[in-house]
Amino acid sequence: MKNHQKLLLMFLLLLFVVLLILEMQIVTSVQDIVERGALREQDISALEEKALQKDKPQTLDEFEMLVRSSPNSSFIWINYMAFLLDLADVEKARSVAERALKTINIREEEEKLNVWVAYFNLENECGCPREHAVNKIFQRAVQYCDPKKVYLALLGMYEITEQHELADELFERMTKRFKTSCKIWLRRIQFSLKQGRDVQYIKSIINRALLSLPQSKRIKFLSQTAILEFKCGVPEEGRSIFELLLREYPKRTDLWSVYIDQEVRLGDTDVIRALFDRVTWLSLPPKKMKFLFKKYLAYEKSHGDRERMELVMQKATEYSKISQA
Ligand SMILES: *[C@@H]1O[C@H](CO)[C@@H](O)[C@H](O)[C@H]1NC(C)=O
């Protein structure tokens, strides 16, 4: 039992880190990058708090003092919960969770959410029956926090603890409730790919997503889906999505560029060169062409030889002669 509790303690401490990583998995738009900046700040403050951990409180009194001096710090509250779990005092840990939720200022949303997530984990570990106990906390949390974040947090827990069926059910609810969210659909696709679901199933999810997502998110959704497919062992599916997109938008250098990046990662030089040759044949504005030739040259510099590099430069020269003529 003791070891069991220790594990949970470690688990709770790791939670922030895992949440950060999950958040960072899909970075596409500028907004995402801005969000990532914000997360990095959190990351730093988490590190600072870790440094404080050197003098880890040892007693109930010490924890009481700490939560009085830093009432908004979910980190301290969660440590307090973990401390009590370590003493096998589940009831007391629950009551600390409740106190944390009452005490943390309403404007400190992230801090509050962290406590809710710790509370899910507590019930997931100690609740009886656990599904019911987790669900009760979840129902409360969605009323107080940004529902999308709460759903994602519960999902994260199901994924980490490998409760795949529950994750699947939750995804079904999420893709109904947040059906215009690209991020949620992509998470579902990523999850299904990692579960090794068959191509037909993945396609049905993609089609449902396309029916629900606003037109403005279509390219982002499809290109990100293609990247996921490349990364999850079905590159041929990813390829056909990129080809489809590029038939519609042959001048989108950004799409060509990520498509090439995926092939470079897989490493088939013939396929990669064929793509570069196709794209450098297009008649695109000089600035875009310059970008593509540079990319091609960089590729040959690290994967080809001098002769290959010269060939690329020759092509670039020909292009600039034609475009100036
Ligand atoms: C708790 O958070 C609120 C809102 O952000 C802030 O006004 C308050 O000063 C914080 N309390 C402490 C003790 O830091």
C-alpha cells in the first residue's frame, strides 16, 4: 500500500509537466505559439517552486503555514494532498482538495484547474467506484472552469493511465460538444492513430471533422492530420492528403514545405528529390522560389554531395534567367 501511495505522489508531481507536454504537442498557428510562450512562463515558475522543494515540508503544521502564505499556489496544495496520501489519509486529502478549491482566488484559473486535475487523479486512484467518483468531480469542474480545458485534462488522465475505452467515450462526447475545435478533432485523430485504428475508421473521423469544422480551419486541420499520419506509421495516408491539398492550393509554399519535411524525416531520398523537383518547377513568385531552392540546397548539403548541390544551384540559376526574361 505504501509503495502504491508513493507512486501516486510522484504521479501528481509529474502532472504539470505532462500537461505542459500534451499542450505543446500541436503547435500550428501564431496563437498557439503565443500560448506556448505563456506556458513557458508557467514552466519557469514551476521550476522555481521545485527549488523551494529542497526544504520540503515534513509536517501538517508546515503545510498549513505554507498554504496560508501562498493560498493561490496549486503546487503547494497538491503537494499537501500528496503528503496526506502518503500517510494513507485519503479523506483528509479530499478535504484539502476542497479547501484548495475554495481558497484559490477565482481569477487564478490555471491554479484552480491544476487542483481539479489532481482531484481527478485522487479519485481515479482511491475513489470507489472510481469511474463514478471521477465523474462526480468532473461534473463539478466543468461548471467552474473552461469546459474545454477540463475535458482535455480528464482526457489526459485517461490517456496516461491507459483507460482507452473511457478516452474513446470521452472523445465522442468532446467532438460533439466542441465540434468546431480543430484541436479536439486533431487530438482524437492522434489518439486513434496511436491506438492503431484502421484506415477506414480514421477516414470516418476525418470526414466527420470536415463536416463540423468551419471552412477557415480546413487547411490547418488537413495538413496537421497528414503530419500525424506521417508520424504514426501511415505515411501513404498523409501523402494523399498533402497531394489533395496541393492540387487545390499549388502555390502554398508552407504546405509544400511541411510536406517535404515529413518526407525528409522518413528519409527516402528519391521521393524527397522528386518532391523538390516538382516544387521548383512551379512558377511561383521569386521570393517563394528562393525559399524553396534554399531548402533544396540545404537538403543536398546534409544528404547529398557536391555534385548534387551544384545541380540545385544550376536549376536555381536557370530559374532566375527565365523569370527575368
Ligand atoms: C491570489 O490571487 C489574487 C488574484 O490573482 C491576488 O489578487 C491575490 O493577491 C493573491 N493572493 C496572494 C496571497 O498572493
